[in-house]
Amino acid sequence: MTFQTFSEHWAGPLSNVVMVLLAIILLYPVIWKLSISQMSAAFEALKTAKDLPTYLGHITEASERLQSLNREIGGLREKLGELDTIQEELEIANRRIADLQKLSEERPPEPVAAEPEEIDEVRNWEAVSEIWFEVKDIVEDRIGGIADGRIRRKYNSIPRYTYEEITPLLVRDNALTAAEAEVVNDMDRTFRSLRNRKTPVTPERVREFQGWRARVGG
């Protein structure tokens, strides 16, 4: 085989081999760089997967602590609600004690002599007082029945010497009807007049209070 024949026979395959080797030489740094990058990413993924149970454990622990904190907050809210209820009951009791003290101080004195008119007036006063205090208890029960605690608690700071300030608020908060509020105001004004001894406590007054009481539900 002559050199010319050899060249013609092997020139094509050798040229392809040379091109492949040249391409490998040129692309090797890129291929190596990609391989290193991929391997680093794979190692990072493996490390993350290895640490994943630890992360999950921390997340679970944090979730349990949060649930425990929520339970504690719920318990504190219940205790605060109980304290609010106790405070409201104490304020109601204090108001009733103050009313009884005023009543004992300002009611007509017991008769020294057994005069029938004086005895009757004292009995009439006791009957009127009993009816009025019963209506006042109804009003306080209506206040205590307001579902919204924020609305209910605003009544704690309002004095009860007269109910004329409270009745419009109770009508607005749907705790009293307008007709009931009018009756309460009439009873309040009349009782204060009787308590100050401006007018005598007659049987007609007792019947008047009984009629008013019938118009206030509860």
C-alpha cells in the first residue's frame, strides 16, 4: 500500500478523531466546572436532607409551645371574665347597701305615739320602698343581661342616685323599652320626692307604685 493510498483511506477517520480530541480538550474545563457545580449542589442537597429531621423537630416543638401558650391565654381570659363578673356583683352589692343606708336615714321616723295615721304612713312608705327596690333590681338585672361585656361594664361607673341618666342608655342598648324607661323615671322622681318628705305617703301613692310595677316586665 502506497502512502497516497494510505492517506486517502485513513484521512477521513483520523480527521474525525482529531476533531473529537480537540473538542474534548476545549470543552473539558467547562465539563469539569459543571460537574463540580453539580456535585456541590448534590452534596448540599444531601446535607439539607440529613438536617431535615432536626428542622422538623424544631418546628414541631415550636408548634407545641405555641399551642400551650394559646391554652394559657385562653385560661387567663376565662379568669379575667370571672374577675369582671365578681367586680360587677360587688359593685351591685355596694350600690344596694348604699341605697339601704339612705333609706334608713331618710325614711319617715317610727311613730312614738300609736296614732293610726302615722302608723299607716310608715306602712305605706315601706310598701312603696319595697316596690321601688324591686323595680331597681329588675333594671340592674337588665344591665347584667347585656351580652356585650364592653357595653355592660360602662354602666358600672354611672351613679345610681337617679336613674334618669341610665334609662336612655338602656333603651338604646335594647335592655329597656321606651315605655318601661318612662315608668322607671316616674317612679324614680316620685320616690325621691317621698323620701325627702315633700309629700305624704298615702294609700293612693301605694296603688300608683303598684300600677307602675305592673308595667315593668320581670
